[in-house]
Amino acid sequence: MAFPAFFAQAPRIALHDPLAQLLGASDDGLIEYGYEDAVRLAGHSCPTVAGAWLMTVRALRALYPDAPPQRGDIEATFADSATSGVTGVIANVVSLVTGATTDTGFKGLAGQHDRRQLLSFNAPIAGEIQFQRRDTGAKVTVCYNASVVPGDPSAMHTLQRILAGTAATEERPRFGNVWQERVKKILANVDHPELVVCS
């Protein structure tokens, strides 16, 4: 299986995970994540997965400007419910990178490294997701606006034909290329002031 080349060009982020270091999964505790990890988790690449990735990377860079983010020591709070729209997909990506979970994560060792109750929903926050450091209490809120990078107008119509079984054979790979071209443009615009707003 070969991913599109642009996956590797998307912003990457390295976090320090003290649990990984303690248990010998990483000698220095540093684990680097890339967009392809989010794709493996989600099983696909789309504007939502790309947005989840960019929101997480932007937020963690803002929270930890001078040091690697501390995986397992970050709370992530969502404005919407876990089952609303694509919130669950986004939350899975956030959980992958930060280690934050609801009640399904690692229970910890002697009261340390507990990853549960760090992910929550239905919160009255001024944005889509709020990320908060547990050590300092510093927090940032992020919002994502995929419309900043519009897609090919024909894409959704082609997708409908594919799903209905009425598309020509050659339309399938063409659609995939068009779909991923938009994702590529989204990931390349990580610093666009309106694509991901971090406050």
C-alpha cells in the first residue's frame, strides 16, 4: 500500500510520552506523529481528518512553544457531543496524538499516567475544541473552516454516482485524485489565518 506523497509533507509533531519511556517503548519518550498516522486510524483521508490533524498540531504548538508537548497530560474538550456530525472522527485523531480518552484509556500505574477523563464533550467553550495543559492550566481553543479551501465542484456529484453504482469505471480513480487534491491543499495551508483559528 502506498500513500500519496503529500502525506509525508504535512506538518508533523513529536511529543514526549513519559509512559512510553517508562515502559521501554521509546528510550527517550519522544514519539513523532504524522498525518499518515491519522489516516491509518481513520481508515481514510478527507477534509475532516485533515482538519482534525491541523487543529491538533496548531493547538499543541501554541501550548508548548519551547518544548515537546507532554502526551497524557493534555485535556481536550469539545463543544459538540461525541456523536454529533464528525465530532467522533475528530476526537479519535485528537486522542491518538494527545493520549486523552474518556473512560476507555489506560488506567495508570499507582495513580500516575492515567489517560482517562481527559477527553470530554458538550462543553460551553468558544470554539470547536479546547486543549489544556494539566501542569500549567494554559489553554487554547481552535476552530476549523474547510471552506477556505473549496473542493472541485464536480466531486460530490461524482461521489453520488459512484455510491449509486452508475459511475463509469474511470471515474473512481479520477474522483480519488480530485478528493485528495483538496486534502493536499488543506494540509499545505496550515498557517492560513482562517483555516484553523487558534485563540
